[in-house]
Amino acid sequence: MDFYTSVLGLLVSDRVPDIIAFMRSPFGGDHHILGVAKSSHTGLHHVSFEVGDLDEIEIGAQALLAAGYKDGFGLGRHGPGSNYFHYIRDPWNSLVEYFWDIDVIPEGAEWTPSGGEPDEFAAVLTALWSHAPAPEEFILNYEEPD
Ligand SMILES: [Fe+2]
């Protein structure tokens, strides 16, 4: 988080101290364009693709499931950013996320990152609601340790 804020100038939108941080552009825009989470080793958790509406999330997710890819987590709505989501596993066990309707924070907006009350924020960290509970493996880091 220090590198991305001090070197690249990203701003922290929300965080759970020592667990996860969501960062945005200083020029305004999506609630987060990058997230970093504590782990035992480096790895890619997911990449996200923005689509045009809720239907497009499920059209994309259902097409991937029909093609044989494994369900990851979803449909649901995140806490941080409040975007709708559905994750599908890629062949290497990372996740691909379709999302829509993420919160926008304008440039210069008065914004106080959540994170002062970790327990409260953590309760909605994964989802405000979801079709089914997040599977335990959702937070696992499948990358090989260095
Ligand atoms: Fe995401």
C-alpha cells in the first residue's frame, strides 16, 4: 500500500488495517482500481472486467460456466465499492470477475476511508449479500511461493 500511494499517488478508499486496502486514482473515478491483501506470498487473486449491467454479469458468468469453468463466487454485491460481482475460476485457480455499478469518488471529494472499525467493515468486506456464502477457498492464494 505504501508503494502505490507514495510512488504512484493512489489514494486509499477503504481498508482493514494489516489485511486489505482498496485504492483509487487521485484524479477521481472508480472506488478502487487496485486492491492489495496480506498473504503468505505474492500472487494474483483476481482481475476484473466491467460490464454494462447486471444481465451482462450473468450472461458472461453463465457462458463461462457452460464452457466448463469452475464457479468462484457470486452473484453478489460487494461492501467496498458496492459493485455487483460474479467470479469464475481461471485454469490456474485465479479468479476472473465481472462487475457493474461500482461507486465513483470524484476528484477532490471529501472521503474518509473506512477501516477505523475493522470488525464492522470486515463484516461486509466480502459481500453485502450474495447468492450463496463465499466459499472458504475464495481468499486462498493459489500462486506457488517464490
Ligand atoms: Fe474486484
